[in-house]
Amino acid sequence: MTVCIISHPDCHLHVMPEIAGDEHPENSARIDAISNQLVSSGLDYVLMYRDGPQVTREQLERVHDSDYLDALAAKAPLDGFVEIGEDAFLSPQTLIAASRAAGSVVLGVDIVMQRLTKAVFANVRPPGHHAERKRAMGFCFYNNIAVGAAYALAEYALQRVAIVDFDVHHGNGTEDVFIDDPRVLFCSSFQDRLFPQTEITSHRTNFVATPLPAVTKGAQFRQAITDQWLPALADFNPQLIFISAGFDAHLLDDMSQVSLTEVDYQWVSEQLRSYMDSSDDCLGIVSALEGGYESGALARSAVAHIKALGKL
């Protein structure tokens, strides 16, 4: 089975300010590295490709406050940068890129629901999982995965969707958006006491927090997923799975101290694909890029993820 890769050239338009004279780690070379790795891996010829559309205001308002969206648009600069949240800077064309990123996840839902394929990967930026209902932060402006999940619930009348997030930082924005929505199972693994350092206070049965010690390696990560995520998925029985696919827990990525490799990302992706195959109700998987800032590790990990989702 093929995987659909969704992206758009506009995702290159967003820029972040340099840090100590060096290019910001969240830069457009990230999505290029993944694209180039797909070509060099030989997978390029067996994949389906689509351009991501711009997200609509209606789609955004399902997860973001209207005043927040208005404030983002009003603060967009004509040149330079405007800081609108912790580690969140608007540049002149940020919202164009963000619109394509969120719109790509929406298109991914349509592609799965129309039975064109069962697996989608949105190779997009800026990322989204830190964007809360009323706040931008952590490189994120629109919560791409949340927009897609809300779209699936509203437009296709789904009753149960799961969001799994293996970025090394907790997806506080996704939790904020769906905190009171029993139709959404949210599983988030993250390095404990790392940005955004949100207090995990929810005791809902449909929120699975998986904090990882800084010394975590592949075996401990796999055990946590096996013990916590897989039983939760089986109990919840989602009709669609969304993945916040962050690859910044890689041992070569200096964003954290967790030490995963591309083999671990392949493994967790295989588990999710295996669950989908075994379920009578799960229609497919829509995955979107979140973190991952060491280009080689990111590219290899993302391609391992894509191969596992498509059983390629």
C-alpha cells in the first residue's frame, strides 16, 4: 500500500530569527531533508504526492479562539519579526506557511476517508502541537493535528479519533484543545520536565501521559508504549489515528537527552500500523511533522516512519 505525502512550497516561507548568528533550528531545510531522503531511498516512485491547500477560517475556529486568530493576523509584520509567544515569532509570511501546514492535515483526512490510501504523512512546517486554543508558543501557531482531528469529527461524523504524539516535548496545545472532548484519545510521550513544562493534571481516561526520564533509550520507550498506549488504543477503538510525528528525541538531536534512533521510530510506527490493520473500525492514519532538528537524523527517522506506515 502506498503512502500519500502532502506538502507545499509555501511551507518554506516562514522564517524564524537567528540564534547567536546561526540559523534557527526550525527552518525550511527540515522538510527538504525529508524530501531528499525519500528520493535517495528509492521510495519516491511508489508514493502518492499532493499539494496542501490553505486551511479555512471555519476549520481553524473549531480549535482556536476567534480573537486569537484575529490577533495573529493583525500582528503579522511587513518585515522583520514579531514575538507573539514563548519561542514563537511571526515573520511576514508565517501565516501563509501555517495555513498550508494545517490545510495539509485536513486534506490528509479527506484522502483517507475517500479510501485513496490508508496512510498519509504531511511534510509541513511550522509545527503545531504546542499551539493552544488561545496561545502560540514553541514554534507553533496553528495546531495542525488538532485542526485535522476536529475536521474529521465535524465533517465525517466520526465518534472516536486518537492522537498519538511521540515528539520529545509534551503536546500541551493538543491537550488544551481537546481536554474536555471524550471523542478524542490523546497519548503523549515526552521527556519529563522539558519544555513546555506543563503540569500534567488531567485524570481523564482518554488522556495518556507518558513522561520519559532524560536517560530513556529505545528499550524503555518501547516498553512504555507497549504498556500504556497500545492497551489504551485497543480500549478506545478509534476510527482514525492522527500522529504528531516529532523526531527530536533522536540521540543526535540536541533538543533533549532522550536517546532514540530511527529504528525506534520505525517500531512505534509499525505498532500503530499493526493496530490499524487489526481493527475493524480504524480507517487509516494521518501523520504530520512536528519536531526534529538534526537534519540527517530527522530525514532517516521520518523515512523509517513513512515506510512503516505504508509497509513499504
